[in-house]
Amino acid sequence: MTIIDSNRPDPVDDAAPTVGKVEISHLTKYYGANRVLDDVSLTVEPGEVVSIVGPSGSGKSTLLRTINHLETFDAGSVTVDGRYIGYERRGDTLHELREAEVLKRRAQVGLVFQNFNLFPNLTARENITIAPVSLKRLSQVEADQRAMALLQRVGLHDSEKYPAQLSGGQQQRVAIARALALDPKVLLFDEPTSALDPELVAEVLDVIRDLATVGTTLIIVTHEIGFAREVSDRVVFVEDGRIIEIGPPEQVLRNPINPRTRDFIGRVL
Amino acid sequence: MTQVTIERSAEIETEEPTEPLKVVRVRHWGRWAVSAVIILLIAQFLWSLVANEKYGWGTFGEYFFSDAVLDGLLMTLWLTVISIVGGFIIGTVLAVFRLSSSTLLNAVAWWYIWFFRSVPILVQVLVWYNLGYLYPRLGLGTPFTDDFWIFSFPTTSLLTAFAAVAIGLTLHQAAYSAEIIRGGIVSVDAGQTHAAAALGLPRRVRFFRIILPQAARSILPAGFNEIVGQVKGTSVAFIVALPELFYSVQVIYGRNQQIIPLLLVAVVWYAIITTVLSVVQYYVERRFSRGTVDLPPTPIYRAKKQITDLWHRLGEEDGKASPAVTSQTDTVTSYTDKESV
Ligand SMILES: Nc1ncnc2c1ncn2[C@@H]1O[C@H](COP(=O)(O)OP(=O)(O)O)[C@@H](O)[C@H]1O
Ligand SMILES: [Mg+2]
């Protein structure tokens, strides 16, 4: 599958991507007394592909959700291209932004869920057009054209099907197209293939692999170790809300320095 | 010995049939017997409807379309529409309050629902009708005083019998609708809200395009129950002598003593309204289940299909399915196919 996207610089003959930098610093979050994120710091460069692996319950989903401000946090900061999604910094204080502004900034970051979360009452096309139209980015006609192009890009041809009429793999590909409709600088994937039948995993990974080559910043939570090794620039291993090890895939996934990482990789492989 | 039998029967069951095997359905003799008794009882009742003169079908016919009855019917429909539309609008707001993170709004909605579910609707209508006794004038003035008005009206001129019933029914309905709508909203998967939020959809779009249409699937059956109930619930208007359908027939039989025929007039009208609403409900629910289930064919489609199938079978049993018959069934099928979409 080849991807042609007029909206992005061609990675072959152009300079490195310049937007989509994510900076997470000293992030801490509690659910009640439970410390879910513990002083997490991570900088993801524009266009970089970072995979996050770690045991269930270690805070991977929570971390992703703080990046686009679906979750608040108790300490630290998260910025995309130097700007907070939910706050405005004036001097030394962070002022919470009004909802409309948060929504606008959140659109820079796309999120793909483990169980797709497509809107079942809308067709594949409508699932994709609803955000750009209701955020007044595109007219309905423009959005429809864009939806068709995006569907083609993820390899789907029937735009008028409802989610229930699609296979899991097709649904997840529509969900990716939906996330792309707002031209996000950063795309977050939360275990995008975990809810899929084994034979449908490849078609979704193909789409993500293509995205990895076009310069969008990708942060992928996944249990597909082989895939992570192939597409990632760096791999992060988290456990108990802390980053235990971070480095190139060859190191973290093949020769982990930390014994706990080694233990985990041994179990999932 | 046993072993031999098993081997034998297995052999028989796996034996290749020479022709396609015939399937004989289980016959349910008990069901047939019960059905026969029920049909007999229904026939007996229908016969009595005709034979028993006390039903007074002549009087029934005389009054069914009379002006008084039709005016009453119109009043009933009007009160139903006002209270259902108003009730569901206020109910939606209350449901949203109940689900909001604001403790204050939550409490306001909770107490509203508590209050209007506690006070009998009859009492409520009477209080509204007699509000002039508690508050002789209504209008805009200085708060917490009684003598300075910018403008005001005598309460009795504002709260007519119609207004009292309409307000009472609407506020009452709002409390019940709120709970039905809240139930529908919480039944929608939380992932839908997360996905909508992650896309940056504005609150309004989230609620009206994503959550409410999905909530509608569980709201509608209960909602139509409320509408059908409300058609008859409007008869509380009798307490303030407002002539809706039921009060109208009461007035008429109070004059001419033809109680049964006039009650039948009301009952048949109620049945007609309920029938219409049931059909509307069927199609509205169908509309809102788009995309979530494989819709079964409509009854009209099934009836047509059964007739054409029967037609087909009759043709086959004659041993000569004529071309005319075949082409006719074909056209009917293709027509209904289109309709079922
Ligand atoms: N809404 C919530 N309320 C309370 N605790 C939560 C909530 N969501 C997640 N948690 C807890 O936070 C921890 C991290 O969860 P999560 O980020 O989903 O982990 P992962 O995605 O790595 O499996 C878990 O212990 C989980 O039980
Ligand atoms: Mg998770």
C-alpha cells in the first residue's frame, strides 16, 4: 500500500519534519491514592516513532490520554510544539483554558483506541467528516472528498457502511482515517490491534507502518513486539507508572539493560 | 449386545440417502387445543357484541363523530402534544443536569424529580388552577416585597383551566421523561464520549449527534409508553371541568344515561390513537436502529412475502406454475425488497 498525502512534505526529498514535538516532563498523576504516573519525562521529536511497551495496568493508556488532555494531571507538564493543550502559561502560572480553545488545540493530536470507538450511528464517511465539519475546518463537500481520499488511503472502498457492517480490522482503519481527518501533528495509538482477530492485525499494522514513513509523530502503545522493533525509532518500557528503560528498539527489545525489561520481553515474546 | 445396537444405528444414520431426506416437524397438539378454545371464546364475545342490544351501537354511531366528542378529542390530542413535547424538552435539560459534574445542578434536578414524582398529578392541577388563592398577582417586581410591581396580572386570568392542566401535565411529565432520558444516556458506552472528546467535538455536537441518537434506542420504547399513557392521562382535566375526550362523553351520558355506548366512543377513539402511535413507534425505532443491527423486514413486507409464497406454493401443488403467476410474484418481491431498505 502506498500513501500519497499532499498535505505533508515528502520525506524523501525534503528536510526532516518540523512539527509534532511532544515534551513530557516530570509528569505525575494520581487516581485517588494510587500513583498511576510517577515523574515521567519523555521528549518525542517531530516525525519520530516511539513505541511504549509494558505490563497491563502500568499507566500506558493514562500517559497517552494526558498528552491530549483527556486526563488532567497533578504535577509536571505536557506540551505539543511548546504549547500546553489545556493551559496557557503566563509567567509562572498555568491558566486553565476555556473549552473551545482546548478542543481546538486537542485537534492537533489524534487518538486511536483499542476498541475503535467508532460512532455506530454514523457511516464510515460520516465518522470521518463529523470533526472537520463541526469544527468548521471544512465544508461538508470538502470534508466528503477528504473522507473518500482518506478511506482510500487506509484501503477501504465502501464509505456508506455502518461500523457494525465492517470487520474489526476495517473498523480500526476507519478509526485511523477519522483521526487523520483533522491533520494532526501527533498521532497516538492505544493498543490498536489488541481487540482484533489475529488474521486482521496485519492490515491495521500496514496502515500504521505507512504513516510512520510520512513524517507524522507517532506514539504507539503496543504488545506487537515485532512490529515495534520494525517501525520504532525508540522504544520505551514502562512499569508501575515509571519509565524503566528507553532506547533504540535493538537495545530495549533485544538486549535490555534493565532486568525487569528483560523479564517482560521474555514473557511476551 | 448394546454395542452391537449402537453400531447398527450409527450405520443407519450415516447411510447415504438415495433421495434428499424429508423433514417432519414436531406437532404441538397442546398448542392447537388451547388455540381452538381461545378462538371459540373470542368468537363468542364478538357474537355478543352484535347480538347484545345493550351495547347500543346505534347511539355509538350517533355520537362517534359528534361535535362535542371531536372537540374533546382535539383537546386530548392538544394536551398530549403540549405536555409530551414540553415534558421531554424540560426532561432532557433535567437529565443533563443530573449527569453534570456540578453538585448544584445535580441537586436541583434531583429535587425537581423527587417533588414532581411525589405530588399526585390531580393535586398539582388543582394547585395550579387555584394558585390565585396563594398568589393573587403574578408579575415582575422588587424581590421579597409585595407592593412594588413593574407589571403584573391577576393570577386567575393567567391560569385558565387549560393552562393549569397543560402546566401540570408538562411539569409532571418532565420528571418522568428526565429519568427515561438519563437512563438512555448512561446506557451509551463511555468510549463514545472519549472518542468524541478526543476528536475535539464541541459539547453540543457530542450530545446531539453522538450520544442522544444512540441513547434514543433505549429512550424510545419507554418514551412511547409515556406518550400512550399521557393520551389517557389527560383525563385528569375533568377535575377543573376542562372538556377533553373523556370528560365530554361523561357530560353526554350524564344527560342521556347511555353510559356504555358513550364509554365505547371514548374507548374506540383511545384505541385508534394508540394504534397510530404504535405504528409510528415501530418506524421511529427502526430509524434509530440504523447501523446497529440487521433490521428485520417490516410486517407489511413480511405479509406481502407470505402471500406471494403461498401463491407460489399453490401454483406448484397444481403442478403447473403458470408464467403469469411467476411474473406477478416477481414484481411484488422486487417492489417489497426496495421498501425494506
Ligand atoms: N478512571 C480511572 N479511575 C481510577 N483508576 C484508574 C482509572 N483508569 C485507570 N486507572 C488505574 O490506573 C492504572 C493505569 O491504568 P492504564 O493507564 O489503563 O494502564 P495500561 O494502559 O498500561 O494497562 C491502573 O492501575 C488502573 O487500574
Ligand atoms: Mg491500556
